[in-house]
Amino acid sequence: MAILTGLYLWCALVGTLIWYYIHVPWNFPRQLPRIPLYVSLLGLWSNMGQDEIYERWLRRPLEKHGAVVIWFAGRWNVLVTRPHYLTDMFRNEDVYAKAGSQVKIPWSVIASLVGDNIINSHGTTWRLYTGIMKPGMQKREFDTKPMLRKSRRLVDLFIEKQNAVAEDEETGIEDGVFVNGLVQKWAIDVMGESFLDYDFQCLEKPHVRVEELQTIIKKTLFKPLYFNFPTLDKYPYVFTSRRRAFAIMKEFEDLLYHTVRTNPRKYEQENRELQDKQVVHMLEEALDSGKINDKQFRSNIKIMFLTAHENVQQLVNSTFWELGKNQDVQNRLRQEILDTQTDTPTAELVNGMPYLTSTIFELLRLYPPVSQLINRVTLQPTVLGGDICIPAHTWVGWNAYGVHINRDVWGPTAQEFRPERWGTKPEENQAKFRRETVRGAYIPFNAHTRKCLGQGFALLEMKVMLFELLRRVKWNIHPDYHLKLTSGGILAPLGCKVVFQEVSDDAELN
């Protein structure tokens, strides 16, 4: 009897601890729907994509209420999609303060990866980082030569791989090319030459370790169990996979730090004009002068490496899917490019191409790489949009995918791919881009004071790459491939497989 009583007490204690850990705080806004906790854990037993999860569990409550309570990173959070609420949140940085994993879960694997950086810092620290890095991220004129050179190499490799695959004897259809691996190498190379003053040569050399680590890191970070219960990261001596994860993050940090600090070209920085300096030069000057410490330097070169390649990489993957199945858009875009009668596009040229710009804006609308982000915390009690009472120390975030496909925001064609909605002239493109961003309806780059400093570079990089790609090849989605979006983290198609054909080849695609 004593043993049975002890067992009951033990179960009661464990149950109480679990309830305490996962219960919704009493002071959370009661008018908001609670998304069941299991929705955040679907990745443990389901391969549903973010679009499927959103449609089944999130769309209706978010479109009706504009916000919900959702479990993420070991706690309950408020997730927002109504433009009015988003604008309130973005404009009031002193109330809804930026704070990332280094604040929320400082012991975790992801915190060890990103550290305290320009994206997730707040107040004087953010202003310090911005003052150092902004001139290198928002140049009036970025050098497009590395973008074009690497894009040409990327297309060369696509053609080589396509030429090397066999044709199916029964169907007559050639096998396709999995694009993600090469796109990742391209994105890292362009980022390296543009921000870190270093050519990683991922497209030229096999087995570049820093690139291989990115694939490992992405698989390690987005495991649903640890992503939603980061407390487990406190016990790497119990969970050996987490011990390995910490080691991987440390290897990446040390390798990247050694690479940029021993790069001989960095010693030329004193003789560079400001316009010629890159972010890494500015960070090194700040480190050498004592403005930042070694840890801050490491965190900011890591976040530069990660975000400046990952978001564009996944947008390119989405581009292959969308234009591969939408041949009319692909052909119209190619014609606009061929009409320029040049193979060396300048920034001025591509920025003046309205359909190219419209296509990229529309890709970002339907496939925002950073589809959901919860990295703001209320510093005081507040009323979001004048409607929702939120207590202090509550984590608040947004779902860009939900905003972008809401028919109440974008009209009855919200879930359709229509570049024409952005206008037919460059000035119309930019005016609509600014207007929709300001009103909180278009947030692929965040908005207001904390909008992404690298958005201009990312858009230019996409334009140059697409110019070269569409000028030289056309593609179809391989018949064996069926769209499956990532289940969490960055939004993009998984394993997209396409069949390439050179534009100069008169043969028709199957």
C-alpha cells in the first residue's frame, strides 16, 4: 500500500510540474484563441508543410481575431497577423522590444549559434551595431560583378548536371536536377564576397567545410522536440545529440572567425574608401578600437553569414518551383530580359525592369523565407492596436505568410501568383512596395525602424541571378516532384527537382 501511495504521489507531482510548465498564463489575453500545443509538435510525427498546418489550424482564428496564443520555444506567445496590430507592434520598439534566443533561451543550441547580434538586440546595443554595420549593408552602389560571376558559374553547373543525367527509356523524360545544394553554394559565395571580403569558392571546390556545416546546422536546429522544448538543451550530458549540436555550432563559429580574421585582404582596410569597405572591415575596425568585444564580433559575423545567404537561398528554391509550374510568367520574364540585348546587367538596368521587380515582390509575398518570427517581448503592460491587453514580459511575433495570403488584406486573388498586382512601371512597383509595407500588409523584410538593412542587397542579388538564369535556361518541374513546403523554420519547397534546357536549344521541353 505504501508503494502504491508513493507511486500516486510521484505521478501527481510529475503531472503538476508538466501542467505548470505548459499551462497558459492566467494574465494572457482571454479573447484570443489558443492554438493546441500539439500543433507546434506536428513535426515529431507528421511531414505536413507550413502551408498545410496554417490552413488547417491557424488561418481561421488568425483571420477572425488578428492574433492567437501559440506555443513556441518552450512558452506561450502571442502571434499576430492583422496589419493594424502589426503596425502598432513595429512602430513601438520601446514597448515591443526586439529580443532573440540569447534573451529568451540563452542556454540553448540556437542561442549558442546566433548570440547577441544586430537583428535581435535592442536599445543602445542595437544602435551600436547599426552604426557600425549599416554603411556596409545599405550601400548606394553594390558591386554586381561577384553576383554576376557566381550566377554564371551556378548556371554552368546546372547545365552540366542536366547534361549528365539519363533519359527514362519508357517515358522519354530526362531526369531532373535537385537545385537546393548548388543554390546554397551560390548564396554563400555571393554573401562572402559582398559582406565578408572572402570568396569561399563553394561553387569551385568540393567539400568546403563551412558550407557543409550549414546543411548540418539546418537539420540540427529545426528538430521539433528541441525547438519547442529548449529546456532539454540544458542537459547535453543526457541527450548526446545536443552535445553534438553544441560542438557543431562551436566548430562553425571558430572556422568562420579564423577565416575572416586571417584573410590577408583585411589588412588593406585602412586604405579603403568608405564606399569600398564591407561589413567585415567595419566590424574589425570596431573590434580593434574597442567599440565591441570579441564575442560581439563573432555573433555579428555569424548572423551576417547565416541571414545573408539563407533567406535568398530559400527564395531561389521557391522561384524554381513557382516559375517552373507557371510557364507564362517564366516566358514573359525571359522576354523582358532578352529585350535588353545585353549579357552584363548593371544595378541600374535590373532595377528599371518592372516585370522582374514585380515577380520578385510577388515571390516574397507568397513564399516569405522568414514566414514566422517571435522575437519581441513587451517591456511593460500594453494594449495591442487598442484592442488586446498584453501583460509585460510577453513574447510577441508575427506570421508573414498569414498576412500575405489573407483575402481581407490582398483581395480574392490573395493566394494566386500574380506579379501584375505590383504595377507595370518601376515607380509603380516601388510605390506599392512602400505602401503595403507601411500599412503592415507586406512584411517579408519586417517593417519600420527594424526593417531588414539588407533588403536592397537581397533584391539586387535576386535580380542579377534571375537575369542570368532566365537568359540562358528554361525549366520545368520534374513530373516526379510534388510540392512539399518545410514544416517549420524557413519557408521553402523541399527537394525541388527541375529539368533544365538551354535557351539556345530549339528542342521543346517535355
